[in-house]
Amino acid sequence: MAKAKDEKPKQTAAAIKRLEKSAKDKKAAFMKKCKADLNLKGFEIKKQIILHALKICRGHVTNACAMVNITRKTFHNYRNDDPAFEEAYREIKMGMMDHVVSKLFERIDAGSDSSIQFYLERQGADEGWNKQLKMDGTMKNINYNVPLTDEEVRQYAKALEEEF
């Protein structure tokens, strides 16, 4: 019985070594495919290039990958394996979100009904706004339990703007 127990850890250790060797071989093949140096300088440069492409493509991963001729899988491997790369990617995404939000607010300020509705549906859901732009309760003798017309939305938005 003792002999069988001793063989099991040896088999497990051997399997682990085979997996480690396989992983090293895959990494070496991947680096060769990327034409990276063994000291990883070329590999890091390739990551910087894809991050730059992401900025140019406004965060659109498929377009950025096509621009630098890598697969989306490679891109996601970079994200999963490199916390600094993931952080840089998140910064690019947040920068794009800031830009889009500023454009949305420009349209809201210009009185775009669809932009106002879009904002209220997404940001006002917890406060009672939904796709029909209705709100439970009353405010200044206005019943918000019925859907609002576009003209009513404009009037209420103007009234709120004047209050603030």
C-alpha cells in the first residue's frame, strides 16, 4: 500500500513538469512569432504599438488589432498576463468614455430630446425614470405617472435648468 501512495506524487510531479515544459515551449513559440527578443524588449514594444493603435481607433479593439496585425486573442492575452497593459487599456477606455460623455452633454445642452431621454433612461433609472420617461409621485402639481411628450420633456428640462 505504501508503494502505491509514493507513486502517485511522483506521477503528479512528472505531469506538472511536462505542463511547465509545454508552457515554456508555447511561450517561446509565441515570442518567436511576435519576433520578440529573449529579453522581452521587442515584446514590450509590440504592446506599446497596440496601445497606440487603440488610441487611434478610439478604443475599438478589433480595428486596433487589424491595424497592427495581431489577433484579438493575443490582445486579450496581453490584458490577462500584464497588469500594466490592462491598466493602460482601461485608461484609454476611460478617456474615450469621458469624450463621449462630454459630447452627450453638449447635445443635452443644445436641447436634444433623444439625448435627454438617453441620459435619463441610463442615469435616472434608480430615481424612477424609465423608457417612457415617467416618475412616480408628483412634483409642483405635475403627475409623472403618465408618459411625457417631447414638448413636455423640453419644458421640464428648461424649467429644471432655470432652477439650477
